[in-house]
Amino acid sequence: MPSVRLLPFAAASGAENMARDEALLHSASDRGIASVRFYTWAEPTLSLGYFQASADRLTDPALSQMAWVRRATGGAAIVHDPAHEITYSLALPPGDEWQPRNESWICRMHHVIRDVLNELGVGARAVVCGEEVKHGPVLCFRHQTPGDLTVNSHKVAGSAQRKWKGALLQHGSILFSRSPLAPVLPGIAEQSGVNVTKAIRDPILTALARTTGWTLEPGDWTADEWKDAERIAAEKFAHAEWNGKR
């Protein structure tokens, strides 16, 4: 039964969170270490997609005042408000054992989240091909693409990916409730009447282990990973040249 390291829940800055995810991608590729973690943000933070124009954050006064970072993954901007959202990341080594060719990991992870939400009475469903919509150019949760989770036609969970040397990084966001920083985005609470908290990470992890057959082993970051994450943050995600590259 494959073993996956479960890292501690923690809060960090945008640069630190993105650098830590990338360090996990390196560990998955170079050391064959599979990892999963849920995390939050030290302050409300806007994460832009890799290809997104940095000027997009200036289109709304609330967004323009937030701390921000450019992700290494694609897609549009996500408002990470710690009181209203939780983020996860999954780093998987190369090979069919971890990344079966006939399965989408975005769909697979979203189906796990959907099933847990629905056990709570939320009524979430996954978007299928042909249902794509785009209501605006800036915010990710105004877009709906196959695999995204919706409640009453409003997106409540989305994910993005990056591959490096065959390894896969996938991270995503679950919107519990409407943030005053992005009032156009209703969350799970507004659409279903069900109040979901960060404690949902535990049933999601239980369902993920059951679905995959993985053993989730609580563990911690290695010294090399901390060093790698600090280097990546300084050279990339905390650097004005990276964040303003587009």
C-alpha cells in the first residue's frame, strides 16, 4: 500500500506557501516522496495564475490592496481569505503508480471533496465537458471548467497543476463562505446553508486514503526541504521580478 506523507496544517505568507509547494514538487521528483497538506494564509492574499497579467489585480480596489503572489500554476486569481477558505496541495512522484494515465487528478481529488461535502448535505457537483462558463477575466471562481465543484451553479472548489521532471504538483482552494474582499463570490455556506470549517480537512483526508488505498503517514518537512523552500521564496515568489513578470 503506497505511503504518503501528511504534513502539518500551518499558516504562512503567499511567498512561503508557494515556495513550500514547489519544494514538495522537487522532493516528489528527486526523492520519490509523495506528500499532501492542507494550509492557510498568514493574511488575506491574492494568488495570480502563472500566465495572468499582474495588472489584473488593479481592476478592483479590494484586490489591489491585498498582499499578492504569482503562482507557478495556471488559471486565474484566487482570493485566499483565511476566514473563508482553505487550500490543499498534493505532490506526486513520476510514474503510473502515482499518476495513472487514464485518470485526471483534478477530477479525482474534486470527487473526493464533493463526496465529503455531500455527506454534510451541501449538494456539490462536478462540472462536466460542455458546461464551461466564464463570467469575468480576473477571478478563478468566476470561471467554471470541467472538474470544478459547484453548488447551485456557483464554483466552490478549483485546482491547478504543474509538472516538473514527471512529478506532479496540484493545489487547490475550497471556498467556505463569501469573503468581504470578493463579495461577488458566494461560498458553500451561502449556496447550501451548510457551515463548513477548516476541520473538513480531516474527513477529506480520510476519504482520500479510502479512495486511493494510500496510507497517510503524519510527518514533517526535511531540513533539505526547508532550505529549498527558503531559496525558492527568495529567488522567485518573494521577488518583484517574478510577481510582476507579466
